[in-house]
Amino acid sequence: MLFAIKLLVLYTKQIVHKISNFPQIFRQLVRHTSTDANLILERSINRVQLLGRVGQDPVMRQVEGRNPVTIFSLATNEMWRSGDGETSSTGDVSQKTTWHRVSVFKPGLRDVAYHYVKKGSRILVEGKLDYGEYVDKNQVRRQATTIIADNIVFLSDNIRDRT
């Protein structure tokens, strides 16, 4: 009986030690502190996956003093059936197409995208969202949403046809 009590006390101390260290361990998983006294950098996620068809052949642009960028548009479609039941075959099929602007900055991927992505290609783009502003030709300030591509997966045969 005495052994069981000692074992229980030891086990309880281990649990209390782990619980008392939990906030520190949790903080290390969620964020890390910088050498600056008040700066705390929290981890976050900005990921996008788009599966669709390319709207136009890519263009490569370069602004003086900056690296070139390959830009193309990608269409994604959402389809639904209107009517009494979602699963029934009656009702009209509706479709909404959303256009996305994709920019590729990574040197190797940028060149592959420029040479092999073609209008009508079915591709999967993985990347992140970027919001910015620009001034159009009429000197009006506009908002722009861009997908910054980290990876492109070719799903149509265009790349095989060119090699």
C-alpha cells in the first residue's frame, strides 16, 4: 500500500511538472519571440490552391531594377443545379466563372510557366494571396488581388507535346 501511494505521488509530480511547462511549450509551438523586447512573431498561413484552365498565354514583364515576373490568368468554375433537389437530375445547371491573376516570381518556375503554360491548359496552381494597389492609365487607384505561385502542376498534355 505504501508503494502504491509513493507511486501515485511520483506520478502526480510528473503530471504537475508537465502541466506547469505547458504554456511555455505551447508558446514555442504557436509563436517565437524575437530579440526585440516587444516583438512577437506569430506563425500564420496564407495558402491557395486553384485548379482550372489558363485564359491566355503567359506574358513576362520586367520593371527596371526588379526581377522579371510571368503573369497569366486562370479560370475556375463553380457549377450547381437549381431546382427541387440537389441530387435530382431535374433543374437548370448554372455556372459561375471566377478569373484569377497568377504571378510567378521564382526563377525556375517562372521560366517553365512562360514556356509551357498555354491558353486552355488545365493546371493546378499552389501559392499565396497578395493584395496590392496600382494606378491605371486614367490615373485611378485600383485594388489588385494576385496569386503568387509557388508550384504549378500540369494536368493537360501541353508540356508533353512540346518536348
